[in-house]
Amino acid sequence: MPTHNRYPLNLLTLYSLEAQTYDLSKVEVIMIDDASDDETPGIASGRSFPFEFRYYRLTRNIGRPRARNMGIHASRGQHLIFLDAEIIVPPEFIEAHMSLHREHSRLIAGGLFAVRKSYTRLDPQLSPGQLLQAEELLVRHPDLHGKWLRTRMLPDPPALFEREDILEGRYLDMTAENPHGNYFVKNVISLYGDWFHGFHLPWIMAGTGNLSLERAAFEVHGLFEEYDGWGADDIEMGYRLFKNGYRFVHLSSVPTYHQEHPLQTSIGQEGKINFFLFQQKYRTVGMLALLLAHPPILMSYRDVSSVLDDIYALRRNESERPFFHLTSSFRAMLESVGRLTRYDLPVRNLIRECGFLVPSAEEKLFLEEKRALEASGKHPHLCQALDRMLSL
């Protein structure tokens, strides 16, 4: 559990771990304090937990991936659960993870799309939208509303909940839907199920806010890429293990609760930079296809997976080898989308951006193959993706 300036949210997360149905004598909880300057260091003093709690404080900030890697080195268990410091978990959380690992090896289990919002502390720096949503929840619970009214003018207001409240599940009174998670449930889980049957991008669920896997995965395939800033280190690890035969399962029946905090404005730009590093490492069409689901192309995840169905079918079919130039050009166009996005450049003229002169023999061959593919009536999703990219 890496943490940086997340007190008291990280303490409430620890309280939720106290309520687990799993045998806590078999659990160690490792908190990596990434140079917090709040009250996080005080968690380790004067408190006892029913699990072994190990606290490591860093004197300089090293970032989430390095902190996770430090936690891996410090851990002793054969199975590791990664949890964000502000994620409250229900009592069956650890048991749900471990029951899957008892039955299956080479498995990654997570609940990225099952996370809900929870307001356990109303930080004055919350966005107007966050504050409005929290206040709509507060008015339904007079005791919580009264506590907030008494403390809201303080520069550092306390949490709405104490330890006993968390153990009793009162945080559920202040929860709300997460549109991001709901989108993935509707567009991925409802179509492919928790085991992602037939879905070519299950690794996108490898978010370390709630993720478990066996220690051997890191011993054999390496630790997290230590990107600077936010983003992509977790799905890079997921993709790496996907390529090495690991399966993925989503814990839809075990929702977790993200304690809302002020938004970090830099994560969008950091995420673009790190995703580009991820892209440069692999450069495979199976990884690059994720770009089709994001602006400016915005295909559904179902359609993206179907595009990969078409690509893989072309590769398997000897009679369709003449489309090799088209599929190679498609991959190059995707690379151009990633590069232009990384540098905040307009995503357009992708034929030119992937290295073709226009007009040229290469462009002519590409367009001839595209027309032949369309005339065949096969692989409509690949044709749709090409049309969208060429229209930019």
C-alpha cells in the first residue's frame, strides 16, 4: 500500500482491513510512506492492528511504481494484493482474492471496474462537483450532516467516520456511483463476463488500486516499470503478464470504495507520457489497439476487440497474406496516434504521419488493399477502424 499525503484516508483503509473475514494472522500489511508531510507517520505509533503491520517511511518521494516495488521486496507472502491507500474494502475482500488463487495459478484478480465513490472526509479542496455530490449524500444522514456543519470551516476538517463506523460499514451511507467504472461494466464486463472470455484486452483491468497475483509473477517476469509520475506502470505489467499466458478475472461481486480527495491536475499529462513509454516498449498491434478506444477515435471496447479479431484472422489465413501491407500500415498509423497524442499535436493526416509520401506507390498499395478488403465483405471492424483513422 503506497501512500503520499493521504491521511486520514489511509487510516480508514486500515480500519476496513481489520474487519476482514479472512484469517488475519496470515496477513501482513505493508505501507510504504512515500515522503508524506501529513500525519501518516503517526499511524505506526500507538496503534495495534489484528494483522502484522509494517510501515516504511521514505525521506524523499520516489513515486508509486518504485514504492510498490519496494513493498514487493519487503513482503514475505506467496500472494500479493495491491491496494491504493484511499480504498476502503468490504469484509470479504481478502477472502475473495485468496479463494481465486487457491483454485487457479497464473491468475491476476482485480476489481478496477467495481469501485464506487465514497466521501469519508470533505477536504476544502474538493472540486465543486465533488462537494455538491457529497452534500447531497450528507443531507440524508442528519448526524453526519451535523458533524460536517460543525467542522467545515476548519482548515483541516476531520474525517466523518471513526474506527467503529468503518468496522460497522457506515461508510456505505456516503457512497455514490462511479461513472468510469459503470462504463467499463456496461461495455466490457456485461459482454465478456468476469473472466473476459473472447476479449483481447483483459490486461486493461490491471489497476493496482485493487489487484492480486502470485509473487512468482514478479520473480519470473520482473517488477513494475518505474515510470515517473502517474499512470501506465500497472497496465504495462498486466500486458507483460498477458503476453506470458496469465489469465485475468474481475471481482465484480466485491465492490470497493474510493475515498474521494482533491483531483491531481497533472495526472492527465503524466499518463500520456507514460503510456507513450509503454507503447515504445512493445509496439504490437495488440497493445496499440487500445488507442482506438480513446480520443480522437473513440471506438467501443467491443469494437476494438473485434478489430483485433479481424487482424488475427488475416494473419492466420494464408489466402489473405496480400493484406500484409495494409495491416503493417494500420499498426504504423496507431503508433502515430500515440506519438501525436504524447506531444499534444493534432491527430490527423495519419498516412503521412506513418511515413508515406502522398501520393506514392506505398499509399497506392495501401488503398488498393483496403478496397480489396472492403470488397471481400470480411473483417468489417478493421475497415471501420481504418475509415475512422483516415477521416481525421
